[in-house]
Amino acid sequence: MGTEGEALAVKWLTEKGFSMLHVNWRYSYYEIDIIASLKDVLHFIEVKTRTNKKFGEPEARVDQKKIINLLKAGAAYHYQHPAWKRIQYDVLSVSIQPGNMVDYFFIEDIYAGF
């Protein structure tokens, strides 16, 4: 499910004008699902995918530990690519509905509210 959701996320983000830099970028045991840019902003994007709402909305599965790991991975990436001046941490929720209808919910700049 994760791979399918990430492929849908890449397609959706590309349609919105994002340039994909990396998918499933890893550092140590941390991972960033998608690293993309839009204009002059670098985006670290956590993707959560679900096929039903039995356990709630996909974005509800991004807990404090996941955010901390995303921040650590983002810091490592930024250390390796220091030219980026503006960085944003986002969550993209992908809900695959019956009949393969897909809903997207993009939560931008989660670090600001963390």
C-alpha cells in the first residue's frame, strides 16, 4: 500500500508543479518519503496511505515520533545540501476509496505547529 500511495503522491505533487528530487531517501535508519521542490522551497514530505477509515484518517498516523524522525532526516539532508534557504515539512494523506477514487489532503509546514 505504501508504494502505491507514494506513486500516487508523486503523480499528484508533479501535477501541482513540484519537482521530484528523491523518493524514499534514506539516512541511517531514517527515511523521507518524498523530497521535492516548488519554486525556491525544499519540501520534505511524509506520505500516509489508507484504503479505509477503520483506524481514522491517514494523516492521523503521523505521530510525534514520526515527526521527530522526519526532522532528523531533514536536518541530515540539509547538511548535505546546504544551498537550500527555505525548507518545509509536509504531510500528504492519500485515501484510496472504493472504485479507485483517490482523495488527497496536503498539510503544509507541519513543523510550524509542532
